[in-house]
Amino acid sequence: MHMSYWFGNNVNNLLFKDFTLTTATGLIVTCFALCALGILLEVIKVHQASLIQKNIDENEHCRSHRCSSETDSLIPIDAEVERRSARNKLRLILMLKKTFLYGLQIVLSYILMLCVMTYNGYFTIAVALGASVGYLVCGPYLLEAIVKNTEFMRPKKECRTCL
């Protein structure tokens, strides 16, 4: 195992035992794959931020009980119970999606980290290039989602649709 950066196409035991690269073609294909994984990692981050924004948008309307009036029934009617049940199912599905994407992001991050830790210069360049291209393509969407998510932290406005 190399203890400093090196440039070569003879890589032994990359991620798995007996996954050995000995040809330039294998090295190039692996570098393209690492570049694609870097891009995919950035796409996953943007998709996670958009799911968070979607969750915020769904919960934006009337998160308090201020919208209920004195004439509302204290016992919820069946339609309201069904609406809450459907809303809870959607929240569960959204949470499962976010959890799956987070796990996938962690796994991809560790795979890319382990490839960089081989100290192969080509792998490091491929990972950095992939992450950079992914950020170049997806960065504006990620920044937009972050700004929208931080706007959610501002003081709440009164709900005018229920008054």
C-alpha cells in the first residue's frame, strides 16, 4: 500500500479483495465510474433538499390550531380523520425516501473516500472532477433549496386562508 500519492495503473484490491486493475483501460473505466459517482452524490444532495422543501411546503399551511373556530366540532368528523390518515401516510413515505437517500449518500461518500485513500492521483482527480461537475450542474438548485429552507425559519405569518 502506498503512503503517498502516486500515478499508476496497477491498483491491487480496490474496495474488494481481488479487484485488481492492471491495464490503462481498466483504470480509465474506473476513473469514469468514480466521476459518475461524484456527480450522482451531488444529485442526491439536491434531491434530498428538494424533498425537505416539499415537506416544508406541505406543512406550511396552518401548523397551529389558530385556524379552528368556535363552531368547529370537538370530535373530528370522518373526512378529517381520513385526511389526517392520508397526510400521515404521505409523511411516512416522504420520511422513508429521505432516509433511503441519506443512507445512499453515506454509502457513496464512503466508497469515494476509500478510493481516494488508495492515494492514486488519478482516482483523486476523478472524484474531485465528478463532485465539481455535479456541483456545477446541481449547485444552483441546491442553493435555491437551502435559501427556501432558511426562509422557513423566519417568523410565521398568520394563515389568511382559514380566517
